[in-house]
Amino acid sequence: MNSTEQSLLLQQKSAGGNEEESAAAAGGRVMTWRAVVEELKRVGYLAGPMITVSLSQFLVQFISLMMVGHLGELELSATAIAISLFTVTGSSVLIGMSSALETLCGQAYGAGQYRKLGTQTYTAVFCLLLACFPITVLWLNIENLLVLVGQDPTISHQVGRLQIWLVPCLFAYALIQPMVRYLQTQSLTVPMLVSSTATLCCHVPLCYALVFRTGLGIVGAPLAISLSNWLNLVLLALYVKYSPACAKTRVPVSMELFRDMGVFFRYAVPSAVMICLEWWSFELVVVLSGLLPNPQLETSVLSVCLNTIATLYSIPFGLGAAASTRVSNELGRGRPDAARLAVRTVMSVAAVGALLLSSTLFMCRHVFGYSFSNEKEVVDYVTKMAPLICLSVIMDSLQGVLSGIARGCGWQHIGAYINLGAFYLCGFPVGIVLGFWTDLRGMGLWIGVLVGSFTQTVLLFIVTVTINWEKQASNAKERILEGESTVTAPLLV
């Protein structure tokens, strides 16, 4: 398709040549029930599978940790640290960088630029593989680094062994994440649902066999995680290669992937910073809890809180992915009213979901601690923390969608500044003061994170409601047609 044909195609779409699209666009402005119901169907079709995909990926690591816990305290501690390092230094970076495709591929697909979508995916794969090499060097030297910062040498040695076995998983992640965004931006979520579910089902017996039946012991867990992720990658790759649904966007590898590297990194770097700053803040809270009086109790309770939040976050993650896809697709089509309708619909769903989740969690506050520990002291402490966890669930549900909107619009750099200010200039100072200078201790640290989440949510909401959607759609169209290589800031009213 030449540039003239592409221009005509975009003009037809923006002019409302398709009656269904015109009705949906009009519905975005007047919020008719029919338009809202149709949008709810689209959001549900996207969000449902993405929630399962996110939960499946989390459970692969969580189940591995549970199995290793039966080997002994040393094995559990080393595996927990190794998985945490994998998340903090590996998967969070790769997921963050690949989120750039939610802007680039989402808008390209909405505009009918199918070849561009495929090329940008190749660019992302190449760039993420490059990022894996310095991370690998870090992991190969992690034992010495842990000893240097005061970690127990025995635990550090085991972590070093485990981290080596997680290197293959790192490279699998670098291939999986661009492929997930490639499919997500085309609303091809069912294949990811099938792939992730099949991978999880295979992982459980595989991990059990490697940990308990082969003599590998602790090493069996990271090996199982790596093999499961490569299985997931193979299943997704087979679908992309042979499915007719990907025929329009399946392009051969060419030198064009190097041409788009500058544009990709302009989105990828702030995307990674935006996501990593938030993820790291929760991990740092658990680390700081080890400096409190009675660190074993504080660390155990905050770990329970963190795992609860991480599990429940699969829901706002799926809704955020749906918001990102819908917004980027509609902006690429030049339909600001439809993008506005998508935002309102997903935010409404997120608000209702947040209330249901937090209410259920609060009603179960006296018992859900037993899911992680049989110690009465730990369970009672978790019960005291439950109201704060419920508030965190509400904030995460809202900000997860708002962050997805940010990625769909392409203003991840604004989100990075917001997360930096919210968590590290507002949240952490409050948490440190309350945690170390008052009797709140672990609760004080979590209140600091909650203050950061609240600040983040409010700022993202302010930016979202002040976006000029017409100008956003106009800029997206111009960028696609003219091949702009620069990233524009969000246009506010």
C-alpha cells in the first residue's frame, strides 16, 4: 500500500465512511446506552483474557516459590530473593520497554498501517535483546554484589546459582513481551489466554518433577520457570506464524527495524522508568521492613501484603491493557469521541471492580492471612493491615487503568515524572517518618506507599481529564501519515 492509498484510507475512516464507526464515534460524545454497551463488550473481550494472562505469569513464579519452600528455610529465602531480583532488574525493565508498542503499534493498527506494526515489533525485539546483555552481566556477578551489601554469604551463593538458571528466562521474556503487545494491539487476546493457561498447566507438574524427582532441588525451580516461558514463547510464535488473523501484520524481517530504533527508545525509556519506579517502590518497602525492630515479623507481614496486591493487580492490569488498546486504536483511526468513550467506560468498570474487590477483601480480613501463615502473630498483624491493603487495591485499580490510558496516548514520559514525584518525593518520606520515628513500623511504611499511590492516581486523573482528545487524534494521524520521528507531549485543554 503506497502513501496515497494510506492517506485515502485514513481520510475515509476519519470521515466516518463506515456507518458502524460513525455511530460509535457519535455515541462517544452523547454516551448513549447502545454505545456504552458496545464499548463494554469490547473492553470485556480485551480485559478478560489479559487478566488471565497476567495472573498465569504471576502464578508460574509463585507456584515455584511455594514448592521450593518445602525444601527448607535457606532454599525458600534464596529463591525468594532470586525471583525478586528477576522482577526488579529483569522483567520490570523488559515489560516497561515493550509497553512502548502499546502506543506505536496500537495507533499504527488503528490507522491501517499494518506493515509498520510488524516492523515496530521487530524493532522492539531487537532492542529488548540488547537490553538483556547488561542485565545478564549483573546477574552473573550477583553473588559478589549481595555479599558486598551485607547479605549472608550462604544465601548469596545460592542466589547466584539460581540467577544463572534464570538467564534463559530473561531472553525468553525479551521475545514474549513484544509478541504480547503485537497481539494485544490487534485485540488478539484469546491466543494469549490459551498459551498462558497451557503453560501454567504444564509448569505445575514440570516444576514438581524438577524440584523433587530429579535431584536438582532448588535449581529445579528456575529451570522450570525458564522452560515454561520458552514453551509460552513457542506457542505464541506458532500462532503468529501460521494464523490467518496475523496475515496483514506479518511482515519479513528487514533493515527497516533499525530505522525505527530512535522512535522506539523515545517511548521505551520513559515507559520503563514509569513502570519500574512503581514496582521498585513496593519492593523497597519490604527491604526497609528488615531494618525495623522484629524484622522477621515485619518482613513476613509486608511480604503477605505485597503478594496479595501483586495477585489482585492482574485485574487492573487487564483493564489497563484494554484501555491502552482501545485508546491507541481509536486515536490511530482519528476518532477522538470513541477514545473518550473508551476511557469513560473502562474507568467506570475499574471503579466498580475496585469497590467489589476491596469490600470482599475487607470482609475476609480475619482469615485471608492464614493463606500465607499459620502463625497467629502474623495473621493478627495482617488483619490490622487489611484496611490499608483495601485502600491500596482501590488506588491500584484506578491507576492501573489511568496508566494504560497514558500508554495508549503516548505520554509515558509524563507518567514517569508523576511516579517519581508521587512515590519518591511524597510516599517514601512519609513512610520512613511513620515507619522509623513512630510506633506504626510496618504499617507506617505501607501508609507511605499508599500516600504515593494516592498522589499518583490523582495526578494521572488530572492529566487524563484535561487531555484534548481532538488534538491527540489529529497529532496521531499526522505522525502516522508524515512518518514523524519525534514524540509529542500530551496536548492539554
